[in-house]
Amino acid sequence: MRRILFPVLLFTLGGSLPVHRAGAQVTILDRGEFEVAVNGQVVGRETFSIRQVGTGDETRVIAAGQIRTMLPGGPSTMDILMELTGAGWMPSAYQNKVGGEGAQQIGFELRGTRFESRITSDAGEQVKEYRAPPGTRILERGVAHHFHFLAPGTDPGRSRVPVIVPRDGLQTEAELTLAGTGEVRIGTETITARHYRIRAGAMLWEAWHDAAGRVLRVLENSTGSSATRVARPGP
């Protein structure tokens, strides 16, 4: 498995996206900060950026995030980098460096019709394969910005999406339902948003997106964890 993503993490978070073609234009799809809470108690922040270069089959998207929380068991961190390629934004590589209790490093790479996964921790190394059907999405527990890639731009009614939850070693079909519209309060502003419900196995999330498809709030019902934007997304 290649291990090339974390060396570029600092460049990506710092504002530069490595590109392979001179003159390629980088588009910022979204960036910002979420306040993370558990059962209503603020425990930390999630900072992220999502950038794209190229279009159509030449599309390359890099989503990078840092999560810092203080939980009852002590501080917890995640440094996440995901690469998606092609017009359908198929995940092609993923890494999550988890610090604190249960520290581990999770890596994914797309190889043809399969994902090869490698998890390294104090207990050793575990290698696993997952199917890679078109439209697969990665949803990590406690990571709000991953929902940017889940909700469609138009009313889907109810649909099913293949998902992988890496830290749980879970692959399943998530049921995605548009629950209607609602209001999300960010600072002193109230923003009208699309409200989605996402069920994957025993996990249930609710997510609110603005008119441009940017995530405003995510609630993870199974853990009581929530993430809400610190500031309104930019234009």
C-alpha cells in the first residue's frame, strides 16, 4: 500500500494543494471549523478543507481535517486525509491518524474493484479488503466534513449509498432520506438547511446542508456527538 498522503497533509491544510499539471486551477469547495459537543457539552473543534483540481474524469479532490477533543478518557485527536478522483468522486486513498486512547493509523487505497485497508496500532497490523462499488462513500465516526460527499444536490426522496465506516471495520449500504428543511443556528445567524437522515447498520446520523451542499451541522445519534459550524460558510 502506498503511504504518500500524510507527507502532504500540512501543505493541504496550510492552503496549497499539490497538483500534477502546471496551470491547473484549484477550487475551494469548502473549508471552516466545527464546534464538537457530546450530549450538549463542548469538547473540541474540527478544522477542515475540501479542494478540487480538474474536472470530469480528471477530477481530483483532497479533503483534509484535524479533530481535537478532550473526552472523559483524556485528549483525542484525528488527522485525516482523503483523496477522491473522477467525475463521481470515488475515494481513491484515505488515511486517519488517531491519537489518544486507542491510538492507531488507518490507511485505505483503491485497487481496481477493491479497497485495501491496513490498520496499525500497538496491538500490531491488520490487513483487510472491502468491495469498491461505484458511488462508495467513507463516513468516519466523529467526522462532520465527510458528509459533504454524501448528500445529493437535489431531492432524492430515499436512496441507498454504499458506505465504509473505517474505525468500525464496517461496510454496508446506508439509507439516505431527505427529512425536509430545518433551521440551523450558527452564532447569531439562523440558516435554512436541507435536513437528511442517514442510517448505516446500527448507526444513525442527521445532517443539515445549506443550498450550496455545504455541511452546517451533523448529529450522531448513537453517541450523542454533534458538530456545528463556528461561522457561516463563505461565498
